[in-house]
Amino acid sequence: MSTNHKPLPDEVEHLLRNAELRDELEPYFDEAIRSVNVAELPTPMENEFLASMLAWERAPILPISQWFEPELQLALPDTLDDLQLHQSLWDTIHKLFERRIVLDFTDHLTDRELYCLIYRDILPCKEKKIDSLSNYLHWDCADMGGDPTIWLRFYASEAEREMWAEDFDEPLPKAEQPPYCRELPRRPL
């Protein structure tokens, strides 16, 4: 009785793809590739990981406004009345989501503040444009300038607030409900 394992056609394809991906990643080789423990990871999952690394390495860095054809340009916030701004804001939110850009933690901002944030901070920001259906860019709209106060006031759970207070030994801001609840397009973190 033979103990030789004859690989299935799918296994061969996965191994060939693995070798191809590793060859393509060779110019970018660093410790991240070595961190993949092939003994614990099935080859198809390893291939997904390597393909995502290759996509990351090859992705162009562009202002988010240039991820669109034609380039996404918004009207100056001061030139729009409240109704025009609201309509443009929601149109922009949906366009961003079509490019897999998700806005997180926006319910503390007025429509005008959120529009200005998109106009001033998000659209000109240079990011890697990775064309993958599973890749989403999450923009944390509560973390402006590294001040945790907004997150602590409006979004942190009681357990997160207590943990933060213990870690930083600082007084907590009063917890509040965000004043501008929105149902934005979502993608899990």
C-alpha cells in the first residue's frame, strides 16, 4: 500500500500561484513576508495574504480626489446654502463609498462641518489606491489632531472610557449622545 500523497489539481494550482506571488514580491521582500507561518496557514489563505501585499506594494499613492474619473472636486463650502450643501454632501458620501471609502464617527459634526472635513482633509489626502473589492479605507472623523476628547464624549463605550481613564490618569469628558445621527454606508472594520 502506497503512502505517497498525490496532490489534487487545486493544490497544484495553489502551490504554483504561491510561487508566482513570492517571485513577484521578491523586490519588496522584508520581514512581513517572513512573518507568514506557512505551517499554520493553508496555501489559499497564504496566497490571499501575499496577493494583498503585492497589491499594496504596487498601488499608486494619489490624492483621494484623483481616485475618481473625472477628479472629484467639490464646490467651496461658503458658496453653498444649507440645502445645496446637504445634497452635495450626500452625493459625495455615496461617491466615496463607491470607491470603498467609509466615513466613521461623523455624528458629532454638522453637515457643513462634515462637508468641510471632506473638502479640506479627505479629498486632498494622499493614500494608496488599492483596487480590491475587499479593501476599504476607513476615515476616522473623530480623530482630528490626535485629541481623544471627541471619541470619548460621543463614541466610546463606558468600558472604553474607564480603560482610557486608567491608562492616562486624566479626567473624562462627560459622555453625550452625538447630535447629528446619520445612516452612512457602512463596511465592517
